[in-house]
Amino acid sequence: MVIAAGFGTAVLIGTLLLGTPLATTQGDGSHWLTALFTATSAVCVTGLVVVDTETHWSVFGEVVIVLLIQAGGLGIMTLATLVMVIVSGRIGLRARLSAQLETKSVVAADLRQVLRKVVVFSLVCEAAVAAVLTVRFVTGYGEPLGRALYLGVFHGVSAFNNAGFALWPDNLMRFVTDPWICLTIALAVIAGGLGYPVVFELLRTWRRPRRWSVLTRVTVGMSTVLLAAGTLAFLATEWRNPATMGPLDDSGKLLAAFFAAVMPRSGGFNTLDIGQMYPSSWLVTDVLMFIGGGSAGTAGGIKVTTFGFLLFIIWSELRGENQVNIGHRRLPSATQRQALSISLLGVILVAISTWLLLVITPHGLDQVLFEVISAFATNGLSTGITADTSLAGHVLLSLLMFIGRIGPLTLGSALALKQRTRRYELPEEKVIIG
């Protein structure tokens, strides 16, 4: 409940700030729904927009957006606990447990060290990305140093936090063949989307893969497979598309396909025109967006760990095994139930939301499904219908972004009054499945 309230408060503050005349270039303020949608998209590190970020928002508005992205990426409870440590030098039990849930820390006693590592790692990565982008903007595109630094910091924060906000009307399409910008942003998205526990473990034991935990093995393995499969799929479907990869040379096509495969994990940037892609590419993107990135990171979706666990559950069931084993470890039954619950809740939510958006908008199924999954997975990719969606559609997408960020099970826990423990077991009855 605290986590849901924390994100809700951040969205409210962002809405109020973006609704002021100071936040727009025209100085006349924004419609409350435009401010709400943008604030929700920023806090939930999604990247969907209903107005052009550069032309509609002033420098103040853009600074508010990047601060909301930073707050959402680190997690409201992480920031609150960090402030508490700085001010009082100690952490109460309730604050420990709240931040522990947000950062997926295993041992509450290690929380202060974990929070320090999370913040330092985030800031270092963002600074490194900003430095590379700044140099590239100055040397490759003739931007003044001040403007280049501003662009570097904005897109560095947006990339590492998997937000997808960009300060150009075409997002990053003008840089489709620039490996310095594309690879830098792609690596930042991957680093932010792996999840803090996995990143810290890789930093400690990257030379000893046999010592990796189940979480790290599944996250790294599934991420690698999905990136490779996504790259090949986009190369196969878009190679001759005259509106996307067709005009590019072979190296440009490979770079564009890799970038397009990275972004659905929750990055939200695009160097190809999503609206001009073939429906087969939209379907590939839908699947990758729904799966998302790693747990306890800035990525959205049901997470690659959840998807990986489901594959192992299916494999164990096909082999007739009673236990689900990954490597030399057994997957707890509670984790299996959680993976199944998150996946099914995600499917149900996407299905209902797609139906509702089809009813209230004139757009087709492919585009609506793409938009809904993008919002639920806090991704930010769009076929171009976000701004043309009705006001009711904007509210629906805002709710999807909020739910997708805090997680279906977290929201369910926040709404539940209490948990009940059954003190008896009913007789078992076997039924036919399938």
C-alpha cells in the first residue's frame, strides 16, 4: 500500500508541476489530462506521449519530466529511505521492509548498503552515458557544448531508466545508422533493465558463471535468447521494407534490427518508424514487450524471469517431474504460483483493456493491442495512435502504465484488507485438464 501510494503521490506532484504555465513553451499551461498522462508516463518510466516533448514542454517542463523519470526509476521507496538515512542516520523497521520490497533486497540488515549501491550504480551509469552522448553531439552534430550536455544528460537518464523520452519529434530515427548513439543507448537500456540484484552479482562473479544464482542464470540466459531472436526476427521481416530498413546498407540494417530488439524490453526508443512496420513485426514487438526485462530493475513487462520460470515449469510437467529444477536448485512452489499469477493477470488485463480501447477508439486491433501492451509493460513504443486516442483512452492508458509499474500483485496486495491463512485442508479431487 505504501509503494502504490508513493508512486501515486509522485504522479500527482508531477501533474501539478506540468500543469503550470511555466512548464509549457507557450506559457498557457496544459490540459490536466495531458499533464496527468505525461507525469504518469514519466514516473512509470514508460515514454508514451500525447504531445511532442521538445516543442510542447519548456526547459522547466523537461527538467520536471527527467526528475520524475529518475524518481520512478530508482523507486519512490528507495529515494524515501535514502533521505531517511541521510537525515537521521538510521532506518525504521517499516521503512526497511518497504524499501526491501521495492529493491527486492533479501536481507533487511543489508538494506542500507543495497540502497547505496543502487543509487551509485544508477548515477555512474547515467553519467557515463551522458558523457558519451555529449561528446558525440558536439563532435558529430556540431551542437554547442551546453546544449549537447543537456541532451546527453536528458537521454542518459531516460535510457538507463528505460523511459524512452526523447527531445526530437522522430525520437531517435535521425540516428538510425549512428553506432555511437544507438549502441550507447541500447547498452544503457540493457544495464538498467537487467535488475539490480543481477547486475551486482555479475559484477562480483562474472568470471565464475557456475556460481551464479538461479535469478542471474535465468535473467542473463533469457535476455540473450530474446535479444538474438528479436534481432533475427526484425531482420527477416523488415529487411526489404522500403519504409524502414529497405534504404539502409547491411551494417545499418543489423544495427537497426539490434536496436529494435533491445527497445521492447522496456526501452521505448525507436530508430525505425514503428507505424510503417509490417504487422508481423508488430506481433514480435508485442511478445517482447509483454515479456519485458529483468526483475528489480527499471524494465517493465511480466519480466524475463517470470517467462523463463514458466518455460521450466512446462518442461518439468512434460517430463512428468514433481519438482521444477533449474541447474542444481529447486524452484519453490510459491515462486511457481507467483509466476503463473503474474502472467495470467497480465494476459487478462491486456485483453480487457484492448477490448475497451477498441470500443472507444476507431483504430484497428493490431494498433490497439500494440498500444495496450506498451502501456502495461511500461515500454513507450507506439504505432502513432497515442495522441489520436480519445480522452477516455488516455485515462485507460494512464491506469495501465500505473498498474504495470507497481505490478499486478503489488496492486492486489495494496487493495486487499488482509491476508487469510486457511487452517484446514479440503479433500483432494483430481480433474481433467485440457
